Amino acid sequence: MDSSELSDVAWELAEHGRATLTIAELNVVFVRLGVGEYCEAIEILLKALVRAAGPLLPSELLARLTRLQQVGYFDQEVVHVLSMVARLQDSLGSSR
């Protein structure tokens, strides 16, 4: 897996989660994406998803994020927030 996968996932996550972002967060995310700071953008997006309690991530996107975590792209904060998203997915998925 290379950094193009990180870029693709970050952009896909941005499109999926943009409605959960404040205007300020939206601006920061797209600046981060534009300059190649994908992990920082992913962190902001994941935190917004947790805060908004959704929307659910498509299973393929969650799997891609998990693979990126496993190969060491993310720092501890992103790993922690990703685990919160996964738990949220489990709880929302089981209530539907």
C-alpha cells in the first residue's frame, strides 16, 4: 500500500463525511488535503463523524482505513478515533 491509497481514502472520507463538518473544519480539511496532509484531514473527519454519531461509513471505506492503520500510516490519536468510529459503527449497525 502506498501514499496514493492514503490520498484516495482521505478524499473519499472527505466526500462521505463533509456534512458533519463545521464550515471552519471543512475549510481546514480541504486545505490539508490540498497540501497532502492526509492524516491530519482524516483525523478531523473521523472526530466529526464521532461527534455527529454518523453517518455510517461504507464497510469498504472502514476496511481501507483499518488497513492503513495496520501498515502504520496513522499516529495514536488517529488510531484512537478510528477505534471510536468502529465502535460507533457497531452500535449503530446493531440498532438498525
